[in-house]
Amino acid sequence: MTNSVPAPPMDVEIPDEVAAQAFRRLVRHLRHRHDAENIDLMGLAGFCRNCLADWVQEAGGAEDRDAARRLIYGMDFATWKSRYQGEASEEQLARMKESVAKNADHP
């Protein structure tokens, strides 16, 4: 099935205040949707909450990885993991590997 709506040009800039508001909403959504596990996000979209935390840290928004993860998860990662993260199946791991490979040509 092809998408009949053309993708916007990659050089379209989102104003910072709009991007910040949308990002905060994404973080709130992910904090609410614990059932959307990181392995499934990785398998579908090639990124997860940990990726967002890494991007926050790389952008200077946190002093280290643990602090960045607390911003995204709303709690320590170990706490979130023990409460919400299940064991990944072989199928989930294979889907993640295939999806992440598509990231190779993306900055």
C-alpha cells in the first residue's frame, strides 16, 4: 500500500517553541503508555525512550545518561525497567535489528 500524501521536504524547519511543545507532549505520551515497550518502538520506528534520552543528553539537556533517562522516563530507568519492561522475544529482537539497520543512512 502506498501513501498518496507526499512527505514534506526534509529541510522544513519546525520553530523551536513548536518543537519543544511537541517534544514535551511526546514525552508525556510515552510516560503514560508503559505498554508501548522500547523493544516494540525499536522494532517499528528504530528508536525508543533511551534514544530520546541520548538525544537530550547530546543536545546538552542533561549532564549524563542517567539524568537524561530520568527526564524521559519520569523516574530512574532501573525502576521503570523493573515495573514495565518484559523479556524481549526472539521475534522482537529480529524486528528491532531489521528496523535499526534502516537508521544507517540517517543522522
